[in-house]
Amino acid sequence: MLSVTDAQGATTVFHEDEHGRVRAKVDACGGTWRWDYDTQGNLIGVETPSGVRSDLVYDSRGILSEVRDFCGRRMIQSQSSGGRTVTVHDDLGMIVKLEYDEIGNVVAATDGEGATRRVLRDGVGRVVGSQWPDRTGIAYEYDQAGNLTRVVDELGRQTRLEYDEFGKCVVVQWPSGHAVRYEYDLDDNPTAIINAKGEAHRFAYDSVGRVVGQEFFDGTRETYAYDAVGRLVGIVDGNGAATTIIRDEVGSIVEKRYAAGDADHFDYDQLRRLVRGRNEATTIEFEWDGDGNLTREVQGELVLTSSYDPGGKRRSLKTSQGRSIDYDYDIRGRLVRITDSATGSHSFEFDSADRLVAHSYPNGARLELRYDDRNRIVEQSLSTGSKVLLRRAYEFDAADQLLQVASEADGEERLAYDHRGALLTTHRNGSAERYGYDPTGNLAFSSECGALSYAAGDRLVGGPDGSRDYDGCGATVTDGSGARHFQYDGAGRLRRVMSQGRTIAHYEYDVLGRRTRKAIEGKDTRFAWDGFSVLQEVTGRDLTEYLVLPDTFLPLSRRVGDTVEHLVADRRGCVIGIMDEKGSLVARFEYTAFGRLRASSDGRRSHPFRLRGQYYDKETGLHYNLHRYYDAQTGRFLTRDPIGLEGGRNLYSYGPNPITWEDPFGLSSECQGDVFYRAMSDDEKAKVMADCQLHAREGKKCPEGPYVTQARKYAQSAINEKPDMYKHLVEICTKPGTVTRMNYSPYACRNGSQAGHFPSLPDVMSGNPDRIEHKMERVGRPDEGLNYGLSKGKGLDQFNGEVESMKVVGTNESCVPKRNP
């Protein structure tokens, strides 16, 4: 038996067998995990604290061939006799088929509908092309050192990369001819990023390579302080305001104290899961079961209670006000029905490639979707019986740009783009929207606004209603003619909007950044949330309840008093129709390219939803976007991206293209949440790009999982030190809060470097397939990189469930997981 006690006294106990394999783990809250093995040492069973068991079966060669879950559902992997083809299927049919070349590289992946994506390689195994099922593709070229130097997309547009003598990328030139340049110090730390206008974002480091200061493109600065073990404990922003970060003994943040004296407080249980968050506005509380599922949440006077099936999927949500929502799944784990006591029952159907193909509403209406071989929606059709209520057809070019939207009711809309993929024009029914951009992607002209002008750092200073002013943090403090003034708290959240000396809007938030209250000239509205989707709002005695499709930000229905309405969204998530309970389409809506409501067929009916994840505030005309506020007229946010350059080089823009891009959290034009990196071989990169998921390395023992890190430099160092093995740096964009959920997952081992804690780390790792291991790795220099080891099991499954997208750094190659309800 081995016990480990952390700095706060939480003890985890490991029970080993005679071979040193962990057979049971008792966590700090008393939950027991168990693992069983066969005589060959293969892991054959896993049991969670709630008694949920999964069984693993191996073939005669000792290769994992089948996994059976708690309900008897099977996942089967079969190989051809030569091992060149591997097929994975379940009781519903094939999930994916992978084909390999003679040296084991993945060369093709086929989904359940038979669509195949191929990977082309040169004589040394490098990927020189990827091909979609429609035979279009992307080409890659390399220099003699193996550095990627050119990417040619499906339309022939070229992105070029240049490197210094040490193999560091110093120039990226986009198809438009504009370039971004990078500078480094002698320790390979990036010291400057120079944008297409020649403006520089600079970094300063201390003696051990930690970033201690940043100078933004607009010349404003931030500085950072660390404690003795290298944890961030202080920030001084561009206004000179200091934020103090207080941590407990194991490094968890327990308080963020702001310059004005306000603070956010965080409390945790023994497994380091958040159980309470409080600030001056509100307190939220959480309770968790032994398997790590959130079972109870308190938001003010409202209590949410959730139950889960043995596999961890939520089966029900109940509120203290009597509302209940039930969720049903098929054997593949796909959500097939939502039954809401407030708005009715929705059902969903899928094809063999797990794509949503039909949605049946409570009022009898049916929305059908059709896809092309590249998983793009090419048609939506809403009908009741034989009557078609709404139909839209979409046409794309080879580079995934939307070219045309055809609607029986609204006519035909055609779109055109520049070399960067930025929208130039939309033509519809004789009218046109036109747009122009400056070198860093700012909207320099639009039909609606006319000419717009910018100062350094992409700050809009001249717009349709006059000049704008900013504070030292890059936040808009006055707009237009200065008629409106914006005030922010220490966390950068918009708290007050004033006009002519009076407050026209006051906002409050919880510690997660969710808006909980807005007060508009005497009218008070309070919001409640299910995760990061609005669940209900109360204004006076008026209650509005919403039903949102989980993990998609797509609103399905709402109830106001005794009236229930159902919402229909287009392919980018904008609500284009409202239906009543009888199945009639009672309102239609149209939007500009940047998400402003352009027209409504019924002025008496409205809704607050705009681009995916946005809530329209009538009092300001702005869209609340969770972590920021968005101005649809100018296509930009009022404040800089809270996650800085991780969100893209332009800190104010909505995204590369509002027609195809989604940013429901208001966090990023390139990533919407926490970013991780992994160095990959050609083979691993090809396999990952096929399904946008990380994979364990299969073997006779328990499969060993991959590692990911948030330290880009550390991942890059693996490529620099082993260029024959690692060829690609892959950036993995995950949902906001992924790091927190991984840190406080019941599968996590929170003991820093494992050396000195476990004398036989490989045995512990192979005996615990649900582990998320936190491991500090040195790479031959003073800096260190925190790795997350994702052994096959719930640890890897949890991380894959957080993935929003992946991209190969320095190329146009990217992927997104199939978005399912």
C-alpha cells in the first residue's frame, strides 16, 4: 500500500498487487477505483467509485480488440491479416476505418458514411498533401532541413514560411502578401511579434525564462510577478492597477484581489474541485459525486440538481422552481431526445457518420439537414407534414468558403472573398453589403458604416458616430461622440454604461464571468445559467425559460408565461425563425454578415439571440458574449481579448470570417478557450487530423496515452531535439475552463513531479488507465514544461471531450470534432 498526502492534508491511497500494479485507489473523498488484469498483465476491467464497470478484451496477439461498457455496449476493433487496415465499429455499424502504408503510416480514414480523407507522403514519410473526399486538397513543401516552407490551399492560395539558421520561424507571409515577423532572444524565447503594419508586441523575461512583462501593439504594458515556485501571483495592468492572486498550499487560486478592493473568492473540496465561488455580487456553490459529475449547483435562490447515467452522461436537470429536463441517448451515446417540462420534447436523428440529420420539435415540425462529403450542411428544410415552412441551400467553394445561400422566401444571396478569406461582398435581391480591410484585418470600410480608422494596436478611433477613447488596458471608455461612457471592474468586466451623467445600464457577474444581473433604469433582470448557456431570466414577476441544445449554444425553445415558442437557427447559429405551439412559422429574421439584426417579419416578436452564444442588449445595442461585449455594427469587441495573443494577433476582431467562424465565449478569433500543444510525428498528425482526437498508443499492456502541454516552447523543444521523430507542432484549442476541470478531475494526480512519490511510475501509469498525470519535465535548460499525461481511459476521454479544434502550427491544416448534440 502506498499513500500520498498533499500540502492541505488530502490523502490518496494506492493498493498494489505482487507485480507492483495498482489494483485500487482510494481518493481523498473516500471514492474507490479498481483495476483487474489477466495472467498476461493486460488490463481487463475498470470500476469507478459508483460501481460502474468497463471490460476490455484482447485477441490472441494481445492487442485490444473490444471494450464493453456498463450497459453491455461494445466497441470493436478489427485488423486485416496484414495489419494494413483497422476498422472500429459498434452495434450500430462502422465508426471509422484507417488504412496504413507498409511502414505503418496512416494514409486514409473513412467515416461511417463511406467518405474517405487521404494523406499523401513523400519518400521520407513527410506529409506533402491531404485530400478531401471530393478530391480537393492542401499541399505542403519543405526545405532541406525538413522545415515546412509553403502551404497551398484548395484554391491555390499560398502561405510561405521562412526560418533562421536555428530552425525558428521568423516570417509567415499570407496569400494577401501581408506578413507577420517573429524575433527571439538567445534562449529561443520570442521577444517580438511584428504585425503587417509594422507594430510590435514585445515580451520581457526574467533570468529563468518567465514572462515578466508585455508591451502590446498599442504601446500599453502589463507586468507579472511570481512566487518562489514560479506561480503567477500578481499582475499590474496598463492602468497601473494591481491584481493580487492568492493561492493555497497546492497552488489553487483561492482569491483574486483587485485594485479597487473587490475580489473573487474560490473554495475547493479535498479533490480540489470548485465548491464555492463568491464576490460582492453573488455566491455560487457546487457539489460533485464520486465519479466527478456536477450534481448540484446553487445560483442565488435557484438550485439546480443533475443526475447522470453510469457513463457520466447527464440524464436529468431539475430546478428548485419545479422545472425538469430529461436527456436520452442511443447506444453510441448520442443525444436523441430532450424532454423539458417547460417547453416540450425534442428528438434528434443521426446518420452513420454521427451527423445530425433530423430534429423533431414539440409542435410536430421537423427540421432535416443534408451534408456533403466534407461534413458541411448544404441544405436545411423545415416542414410540418407536407407543408414546407423554410428551406435553405448552401454552396461552398473548395476552400470551405460559403458562396451562396438560396432560400425560397428570401431569394438568393451570393458572397465573395479576398485572398485572405475575408468577406468582401454579399449580394441579395438587388442590394449589396460591401466590406474592405486594413493589413491587420480590421474592417476599414463597410456599406453600413462608411470608412473606419484605427490607431496603433487595432484600436478603432474613427467610426460611424465619431471618435472613440480607450484606457490603458485597451478597453473602450467612450464611443462615438462621447455620449456614452463605459466602466469596468478589476477583472475587465463591463459594469456600468453611462450617458449624460446618468447610468443607463448596470451589470453584475459571478466568479465564472457569467452575467447574473442587469439593471436598466429601474428595471431589474436576473439570469440563471446551465453551464455557460442561459437557462432563465426574471424581470420583475416575468419569468422567461430557455432550452438550449447542450454544448452547442443553439437555442431550441423558450417559455414566457404560458406561451411557448420554438426557435429555428441557420447553419451559423443565428435564429432565423420562430414557431408557435401549433407549428406555424410566425416570425422570420435576417442578419448582416457581422450579426446585426437586419430585418424582422413581425415587429411584435423578438428574441435576444444573435451570433452563436451572444445575447442582445436593447439598452446599448451591444451583444453580451460571455467574456466580452460585441458591436455588430463595426464587427469588433469593446475590449481586448482576455487571453491575449492566444486569441489571435488582432485582439478586437470577432474572427477571420463571421460567416463561418464561431466565438460563443467572446474569447478568441483563433481559439475559444484553453490552448495546449503537442509535438507529433507525421503518422500521429495524420491520424489526429482524421478525427480531431488524441489517441493512445496501443500495445500488449495498458495503452500509453499522449502528453499535452500549455508551454508551447516546451513542445517546440521536442521537435528541435528530435527532428527525425517529431515533425509537427499541433495547437489544440479546448473549451474555456479545461485546465481547471483537468486539475480538479477525479482522475488527476496532483503531486507535481512524480519522482520521489512513486518508485515505479510506469507500473502506476499502466495500472491506472483513467489517470491525468501532471508531470514536470526538464528540457535541458532552466525552464520547465507542465505536461498532462492522458493515459487511455477517462483521462484521455475527458480531454478529447474538451477539444474544440486542432491546427498544425504554420499551416492551414486544421480540424474540428464532429459537433453532435
